Amino acid sequence: MTLVFQSPLFGIALTFFTFEVGLYLNKRFKSPFLNPIIIATIMCIAILQVGNIPLASYQVGGDFLSMLIFPATTCLAVAVYVQLPLLKKYFIPILIGCSVGATVSITSVLLFSKWFNVTDQLTKSLLPKSVTTAIALELSSLLQGEPSLTVMAVILTGFVGILFAPLLIKIFRIKDPIIQGLAIGTSSHVIGTSQAIEMGPIQGAMSGIAIFVTGVVTVILLVAF
Amino acid sequence: MKILGQLTLLATLGVLGIMLAQLLPFPFPGSIMSMLLLLLLMIFQIIKLHHIKQASEFFLHYMGAFFVVPSVAIMENTGLLQGQVVPFLLVCMLSALLTFAATALAVKITISLLYKKEVQS
């Protein structure tokens, strides 16, 4: 049996199967908290534990899939390209909003981490948490954080956005759909965007643009320092 | 364009991205560089949407599956979270709320400054 688990196909099959289950549950119950990545992660870990299969065997095929994060990141350009007219129209508010958001995200992580005595490696894993996972992972390894913790931080941050965005919009009386979308996308990336799309087409589009711009600004800020 | 052609295009953009990133004087992710490169080439209509449509739809739709792999590695990194779970959650939450508020405020001020004249006239 060990031979079977050593095959790269094992990791690939397990990842795709569990992710499909995650996608199905997410659609079936229409809840953003049934995140496919979380469901797949829990299922994979459970199966590896029960079968007493070492993580290294899973990663033989897993590494092949991680490699595909690269072209997937390249494809984010296509997602922005289809929103180009809107990006051009509101270029200045978008750029300023996302830059301020990215700066606040990074500085607040540094401040709060110091305040709560978070370890250095954890802080490095938390720094890119406001950007979409593809970019966050790249930054995490660049900063020598722990990528698995970064994935968790990114998803958690998305959940915070879903939970609190409607409340914050009420408290601050934000009526402009452009502001709503940009604030959601900048603070809670793709997961928040799923919520923004339900609020309206302008919120959804703005949130999608914010993911891209915030990602690029965050890379520049973190690389520069 | 057929799917193999689209994948070739993506792989080539990736290689170019890595090469361009290495020209910079500081470490910069090649994937982000290839993303910016693709956007530029699309804006200048050198690469058109139909050149890359099917491949990009696949990658954008199933991107999450690729993140499962680094995420599963958490099973061997639980030690890093020892005694840090609550701070970890707090930092995530507080920082996200602050980011939301700051972005909303910044956009609000910018829009009111930019479009003030239009509203008045």
C-alpha cells in the first residue's frame, strides 16, 4: 500500500476529491462559512491521520498542485481586465482606498502582534492576510512565514469580513455602493467579495478590483520594507 | 485558441515574469510580475480575452483546490500555534475591522473631494 501513497496521483486525487466535496457542501447549504478550502483541509488531514499516511507522501502529488498556484495567480489579471472600464472610471478613489487599506492592514498587524506578544514567525505569516490567498502565499514564503498559517489567517480574515461588513456599513452609514465594495474587497478579499456580489453588481465588481489593487500595493509595501 | 496553446501562453508568461522579477534590485514574486505583464498585454490588445479564456476560467474557478495543499501542512505546524491561538484570532479580527473602516473613510473623503464640484453645480 505504501507504494500507492507514494504515487503523485494519490495527493492529486485526494485534493481534488475533498475539494469537490467542499464545493458541493458550500453550494448545497449556500453558506460562506462552509469554505471549500477548510472542508478539504479537514478531510485530507483526517484521511492522512486515519490511514497513518505521512504528510510527505501526500505532498508528492500535492507539490504538483501547489505549482499551479503560479499560473492561477497570472490569471487574476483576466479577472481585473473584464472590470477595466470601472477601474479606469474610479481609478483615484480605488488607488487611494486600497493603498490606505493595505497600509492600515500591515501596520495594525505589526502593532497588535507586539501588543499580544505574538511570535515573530506568526507575525510574518499574518502580515499578508488581507490579500487574496495566491498573493498571500507568495509573500509568506518571501517573508519566511509559515504558509499553512497564512492560509488560515487569510480565510479567517475573510470570515470576519462576512460577519462584520453588514454591521460596519450600518454603523458608519455607508450608502455609496462603490465605498461598500472597496472596503469589503480591501479588508476581506475573495471571501468578502462573495458577500459583496450578493449586495449588488457594483459592490461585487468594486470588491473584485480592490482584491487586485490591494494585492499589488501590499506586495510593493512588504517587499520595500 | 486550443487549450494546449493557452497553457503554453500561461507558462511562457510565467517564465517571463520570473525573468523580469529577477531584473529588479529587490526580491519580487515572479507570479505577481507575470500577472502584471498579462494585464498590460491585454490592455494593449496584444493578448486578447479569447486567447486565454478557457484556461483562465479553469484556473480562476478551481484556484482554491491548489491552496488545500499548503493548508494541509498545518498538521505538522500546530506547535507554532501553541499558546498563540487567541492572539492569532484577535490580530486577524481587529486588523480586518480597522482595515475596513480605514478604506471606507479614505474612499469617502476622496470621492467627496473629487466630485464636490459636480454635486454643487
